[in-house]
Amino acid sequence: MKIIESIISMFKLAAGGISVFITGALCGINPKNELKYRKWCSKFLMSLVAEDIIIEGEFDKNTNLLIGNHTTNLDIALMETIINEKIIWVTKKELGEIPIIKYMVTKSDMILVDRSNKRSILKMLKEIKERTNRGYKVILFPEGTRNKINPKKMITWKNGPKAVAEKLNLKVQPFVIINLPFVFQKNPFRIKKQKIKVIFLPTVNPKDDPQWFEKTKEKMQEILDKEYKGEKK
């Protein structure tokens, strides 16, 4: 039975890859409709892995910056699916060098950053300010990379999102993703649909509390502990 599930899962993986490739091509051919293509692709990807998507809390349309735990590459598709408006992602510059796929970032107002280059980081700040001034929401992952160790426990946070929020005076809404990393099962590989949950926390204004960043991490970890209490994945 697991072997059959693995074969089906490989077909799903291939279908997901093809959909991303097609979306990149469409964004390059017709950039004016890039948002439509991105949303379609995201919803298709989530249909492959989500038994259900549950939303707790309320997305604050007046926020400027969202921060959340980074579980898999599908975090992007998940957030694109549940947030109808255009959102901006900050990603590593290497993604903008991949043939065809690069059009999804270079033609859609995404922000590419070279973390080893100080000038690139300053450029990132300038671009985030420009995007938020245009009314877009930017999403950052404080962990800086996917958590491959234990998705139930967040890894060390980078100070980048804190600096961005405070220097640009942005309102911040935290969110927590539950169950998405357990979609991908091992030994053998298979995709097991999950009831995926996104929990939105209240928006924070960094000006109101110098310790907001540390407190936010604590609150998010408390939610992870509560959601995964007693569960075996």
C-alpha cells in the first residue's frame, strides 16, 4: 500500500513542479496577470497536500509586515492561498537566476537579496519601504531558512525582521503554520494530506514595546507547543 502511495505521490510532485514551471513562463509572457497566475498555482499546489485549511484569528488588512515560522517551501503557496491580495516575498537572489522560474519573482515585485552583500541588504530595506508605501504586505521568516530539525520547535531567529520593522516603522502581524511540514512522509517517500492550520496573532506595533520581537517568538512557540501537545507525527 505504501508503495502505491509513493508512486501516486511522485506523480503529485511532478504535477506540482510542472505547475510552477508553467506559472513562471506565464509570468514572463504576460506580467500584468502575474498575480492571477501565482494564486492559481498556489491553490493547485495546496490541493495536492491539504485535506483542509483551517484559519484561526483574523488577517489584519492594515498590517505592513507579516512574520511566521518557516516549515517548508510550500509556506509560500499556503499564504498565497489564504490571503487574496498581493503579498511580497523577500527571497535569496539565487532564485532569480533559475531559468523560467525567475519570472515569478522578477516580474511580480518580489525582493531579491544577497545576504552576504551589505549593499544588497540596504537595497532590500529601500525596496520593502517602497512596496509597503504602495500598500502591499511583505512576509519575512525570522528563522531565515526552513526548519529541517524539528518543526515543532522554532530555530534561532535572525534579527533582520526586527530591524526592518523598527527602522521602517511597520506594523507587524505574526502567524503560525501547523502540520504543513508533515505532508511529506519518509521511508518510503509519500505525500500524506494534512489538516493544515494557520493561526494569526494580533498585530504588534514595535514602537509600543522594545521587547516585542522576543515576546512574539515566545507566543508563537507557546502556540506550537499547544497545537502539537500529545501528537505523534
